Amino acid sequence: MIHKTGSELFEIKGKKLYAEWRFVYENRPVLVFLHDSLGCVELWRRFPFDLAQAVSCNVLIYDRLGYGKSEPMPTHHRPVKYLEYEADILNHVLNFFKIDQAILFGHSDGGSLALITASIYAKKIRAVIVEAAHIFVEDITLSGIYLIQEIYKNSNLAERLQKYHGNKAEMVFKSWTETWIRNDFRDWNIKHLLPSVSCPLLFIQGEKDEYGTLTQVDETVRNVNGKAEKYIIPNVGHTPHKEIPELVLKKSTTFINSLFDF
């Protein structure tokens, strides 16, 4: 039995994942938060619960496989279509928690995961908010990754990641950086999936994002089939919900409330 408020490890396809949730509003959608390549439940801070309260929705946050308190990845070597695999996992997560009205909020490759899921499992997704999502690999993406690899070598970043991922931290870092700079990953592209995204979409992007240009935003908004809008924030980088949480919270609240009869 799933309690209205809780946190625990649960099993999906033989793997243990960690989640926190609050299901307190009857007949309301569930906000499902999808973290980035170095993220986890804890790194979202209060933002998911603040947004859920602002729009009177339920909320689920989980650590993707290999991150936070979830089970480690079997290896940091990931296939090119690892996000498509994670969309299948997310579909099983939605089934486990009996969620059939999800509003996905994904950051960075969590945003890419949200778009893929909304394309393949459209019936369960009511709306999508993506923040700094990628639909293809850009030179700026690779440059940002090369830079953070140098930072990892010459700073306490590894130690900081261990605070959230424990002894999985190095694998978490390698699984992102080494996958995205591989030659065979250079052609990764999910643009062909976007026409199958028919739910409402909000794309949030910092104008000074270190890992992606505004082309990611424009191509996404142009190619989805549902109502789509973009929110470009000046002087903000890759993590708007941390850099200017009040603005992201306000815009996300307005977007969600404009779509549903609350």
C-alpha cells in the first residue's frame, strides 16, 4: 500500500529506486520531477513541493537508476539510446504509483527524458515542463562537458558529489561525461519523436546556458504538436530553478493553472 506521504526504495524491473512523494489532492495530476545527469531527489531542495502546493497538485520525485539513494548503475558505459530505456523505466514508475495524469518537470537530460516519455507514453502525460532540455548534441554541450571534466580533476567536485551519491559519485560523473563526448553519441537526436508530443509544453531556458543554445528551445517548440511556449530568462545559466527559483516557480504555476480547471 502506498501512503499519501512517504519516501522509500521500491523495485522496478529488478532494480531498487528511491522516491519521495506527497499524494494529498484527490483527482489532481501528479507532478513528476526528473533530475539532470548529476542530480538526485535531494538536490531539488524544496522546489518540487513548493510548486505542487502552489498548483494544488500531488508530487513524486525519484532518483533515477544509479543516482542518489537508488541502486548503482551496472556500468558507466551507456548505450546511445539510454534515455529511451529510462523512459521505459519511468513508465513502470508511473504504473507502480498508479499515476495516469502526470505533469513531467525535467531538467537537462531529465528534460530530454520528459520529452521522450511524452512522445512514447502520451496517454499518461497531461503536460510537460522542461528546463534546459537537449534534443540533439551541440558543440557548446561538449565544450561544457570538457570544462567540467577539468574542474572535476582540479577541485573538490568529486567530494561534493559523494555527499549526494555516496560511492556511486564517480560512476555518475563518468556515465554523463564519457557518454556524451563519445563519437557514436555525437549523432544522438530525438527531434523525430517530437511530433508525437501532443500535450501542452513549457520550455524554460537560461539565456546564458553553458550546455545548450536557444536552438534547442526553438526546434522543440516548433516540432511538437501540442500547445507550446518558451520562457527565456536573461543572465541565467543551466539551472534556472536554482538560480532564480522564484521566477521559475511563478512561471510554472501560471502555466499549469492556465491549462487545468482547478
